[in-house]
Amino acid sequence: MASTNPVVSVASNTSSGAAGGSVIDVSSLVSQLVSATQAPQEALISSKTQAVTAQISAVGTLKSALSTFQSSLITINTPSAFNTLSATSSDPTAFTATADSDAVLGNYTVDIANLAQGQQLVSNAFTGSSASVGTGSLQLTLGNTHFDVIIGSTNDTVAGVAAAINGASGNPGIEASVVTGTDGAHLVLTSSLTGATNTIQVAETDGGTALSQITYSTGSTNYRQQTAAQDAAFTISGVAFTSASNTVTDAVSGVTLDLLAPTTSDTSLSVSTDTSTVEQNINAFVTAYNTLQGAFSTLGNFNATTNTAGPMTGDALLSGVQNQVRSALHSIVNTGSSTYNSLASIGITTSRDGTLSVNQATLSAALTSNFTAVSQLFSGATGVATSLNTQITAALTAGGSIDSRSKTLIQQENALTQQSGQLTKQMQDLTASLTEQYASLNTLLSSLQSTSSYLSQAFSNLPRVQGTPSA
């Protein structure tokens, strides 16, 4: 018997995902085709971008490590950096001293006859701190500076006068207080400025005499001079000096003296090389280098524990920088001394892991024995610190090896970003093209499907042919 199924079946009109009787789910098909084209290219760009980004980060780490290390060279890479002098007093209870870069080596005897001091005046007694002392205006003078005080009915007491003086505008350093004894209240005027010229004067300026008990000038009987205004008097190596202040900066070149008490026996001032500070600076250099070496290891070594290589393992840039630094560290420098002409000779040696270690006893002995040679070892024309500073500057400066690598990597990163953008545009164009093609195909297939349905219906309505009976 003939089959009742359609003779022609081009496509089903119930395809999964198709809408409105369409034969093909164009959106899904195009999406899959575009993804298949885009994925491998996108993965390649992403992989390259990650690699370049890692390299940019690694070079940035190297640059930062070198810059930090270079900062540690400032205190040892020039001869002036070794011109550190210290000033020492043989009796710190009599005076102390500090030296700056203008000081020169030397030893001096110091004899202090008396210290500079400020004047102090104590007034005659008043019946009480709250008793009225009169009203009017006063002008107080300290040295060459004067200021005015108004005494009215609200502050016409000893305590009120003291408060008015202390709060007056332009007061150069007269401190007023009240001391109350068995005989009554006393106004005490004290100069915060030392020196013989900084004497206190108090005059009434209102034309009257209401405040005459508070006035003072040389020879006045209204006050007792408790302490006279006085300059410091001292000698240095037999040369006499006076100073209005106990801090003396102009007696010995580059040395500041702080006078504390008159001397009772011979005292001395010694200006000598400050080997302690230099030793600290050299130790700081070693510590800074070890930090740099740690950065080198992180960037270029293989970590057996994590089974990973550093981001710059085998990189010629890193190995070149390392070789330059090591060459400077291990160089023999013309210091004028055959004993102290290398880092090892002053106690700085390289450990198996590449870090430096310091034999403090050897370093101290070298500084004491031949300070000039140690200075030349670091700061001479071919000194270790000088060479390192020159090398690092060349690497970091515009056009240097690190700067050039950074620019190249950034260019590569920008190119990859452009490729990513171009790929996105290409995939957008491909999506549009495929959508158009498959939409047309979908229309064609839909038409064929309609024709197929029509033919199937037509064939099913044809008369059936009767078969010949068998004999």
C-alpha cells in the first residue's frame, strides 16, 4: 500500500527555538558562529595582554627598587657626604657643642667666667595683691623695644598690673608676677631676654604721678634688682668673648656652643671626624642593597617551593642591571691605600644568597685607621657609591635601558588594546553579515516549507491507483 506521509519535506515548521514559523533560529546560530570565530583570537590577545601587563609591573618594581636604593647613596656618594664632624665637650655640665659642615678639625680650651642672664626686678611691698595702686598709663621698655599698658579701675591692683603687662601687645619679653611675703605683695618683673643691654624701664606716661610707685629706671628705689642684665663672658684658647646669649654661634667657625655653667677647671672643646655617623650611613647602604637584592631575587629567580619562575627570569634587562651593580660592588678602587681599596677590605662581604654583610669591627678599624681611604672607596671618581649612582641614573633616565623597556611595553599594551577593539568591530560586522545571510536563507526555507506543505496536501488528494488482482 502506498505511504500516506508527505512526498516532499524540506524542513519542519516546528524547529526548536524558531519563532513565527521560521525554520532557523538565526540569532542563536549567528551567535554560535561568531563566538567560534572570536574566542580563539580573543584568548590570544588576552594571553598576550596579561603577559605584557605582568612585564610592565615587573619593570615598574625594578625601577622602584633601584630608585629606593639610589636614595641610600646620597649620604656616601660625594666627598662632602663624608665631611661629618662632631664637637665634643670635656665637661657637658659646663657646655655642650654641635658642629655643622663649616666646622674644621681642632682642639680648644674653654673657660666660662659667667653666663648671660636676664634682669629681674622686685618692687617694694604693697599692702596686698588686691589693694589699689592707682590708675593711668605706663610705658615699659626692654632693651630698645617699648610697649604701653593702661591701668584702669578694673585692674588697678598689683595682680591686675601684672596681668596687664603679660597680656600687652608688643611685649618683647617682660614677664610679670606677684610674690606675696610677710611684708605684703611685690610686683616682680623678669626679662626673658638675656644680655647686658636688655634692661627693664617702667615710666608713667599719663602726665600724673598716680602710678609712680610702679615706675623704674636706673637708680630707682621703687624696686630691688634681684638679678642684673648680664652678657656671658668666656675665653676660647685664651681669646676673650662676650655674648648676650648663652647659645654662641660666632666664636668657633661651624660650631654652636651652649653655655650651661661657669667652669671651675680646665675644659676643652674637640672638633673631630664623626666616624659614628659615617659608619651608620655605610650600614644603611648595606641594608638598602640587601633590599634591592631581594627585589632582584623575586623578579628573576625560580621558586622551587611554588614551582614558579619570577616575571623577569632570563630577562637580559634584569641580568644586565644585576651585572653592573655587582661589578661596582666588587671593584678595586684607587683610594691611595693598598690596604683599604675594596668593600671586602673594610669588612663588607657578599654572602651566598647575594646579600652583603658587615664586620663592624673591621669597618670601625678602617674608619679610624684611614678615614680618607674609606671616603675615597665610596665617593671617589671611581668609588663604589659614585659608580652605582651613575649606573642607576643612566638606567632610569629618559632613553635609558629601563625607560626604553617601559616605553616598548606600553606601546605593546596599547597595540593589544587596539587589536581587541578591532576584533570587537570585526565581530560586530560579522554578526551583521551572518544575520543578513541566514535571515535570507530562513526566508527561502520558509517558502520551501510552504511549498512542501502544499505539495504534500495535493499528493494526498490524488486518486489512488487500484492494483491488478492476482491470478
